[in-house]
Amino acid sequence: RFPVKLEKEKSVFIYKFVIRVGHWINAFSVIALIVSGFVMHFVGPTHFWGQMHNGAGIVFVICWILFFGYEVASFDYKQFLIDDWELREGIFKQVLFYAIGIFKQEEHPYHMEVTARLNPLQKLAYFGVMFFLVPLVGFTGMMLISPDLMSPIVNFIGLENMKYVFIFHLCGAFGMVAYLFGHIYLG
């Protein structure tokens, strides 16, 4: 009855195009890895699902290598570094907001800008995931896909100890799934 007139405002993208594209390629490969990895436990690694898991894993590793190269070359990795004051008070403030303030519709303690995209808790989580958990899962996955390609490392740890590589891979994958739930919920 009373139409609302909306005016289009200029869009501002906080993340650059290359990061947005990489994020969605990564997102689809991670979903494929979760589904195929789960199913693969029942049908085996030589089944279609195992091949899909390996293919998505290769995409995942290539995407991470490109991400890492971009972050280093563009100095964008600095967005992940935590300042002293953020360790002392910023992380606590953000946790308090996510635990209580968000439900009381309080104002967000940190506002996103192009130059400061991440709050202290995001910096800690993203740094841990992108620079520790993803390399762990990717590296152990490559060792499981192609032990002959990684033969110097496999020979060093011994073929009988590859079960531990699998355990690290699985624990890292569960960590990524846990992170993913939080990432989607907070998004």
C-alpha cells in the first residue's frame, strides 16, 4: 500500500576480488572434502568418493599455496597479526560480545574497514587455521595421496608410522569442521 523507495548506495568491498574468489573455491572444496572424506570411510579410497576426495584435496592445497603466495607478496598477511593490546583486552572483549552482547543486540566492539578487516578473535582464529591447521591437513593429505612423491618424509618416519599421519590428518579435519561451524554461525 505504501511502497518503500530504496536508493542504491555504492558498494564497498572489504575483501579484494582475488580473496573472495579464493574463499569460495576453498569453501566448495572443503564441503566436497568433508562429504567425500566421511563417505570414503565406508567405501574406501579407490571408490568414486575417494577419487573425489583426492581431487578436491588437490584443489584445496593449490588454493592454499596461491593464498599464501598472495598474502606474502602483497603484505596482506599483516591483517592476521595480533597487537599486544588485542591480546590483553581485545580478545576478551570480542569473546564477551559473541557470548552475551550479540544476543542483547549490543553494538559490535570492532567495525570492519578495508585496512582493518578482522577483530582480535578473528585474527587469532584465522591465523591459526590458515597458517597451521590448513597446512597440517594439506600436508598430511598429500602424504596419504602420494607417499611416493613424499618418499623422503615417508622414509624418515617409516611406512609403519603412516597411521599417525592419518590420525593427524583426521584430527586436523575435525578441527576444520569445528572451525567451519563457528565461521558459518558468526557469519
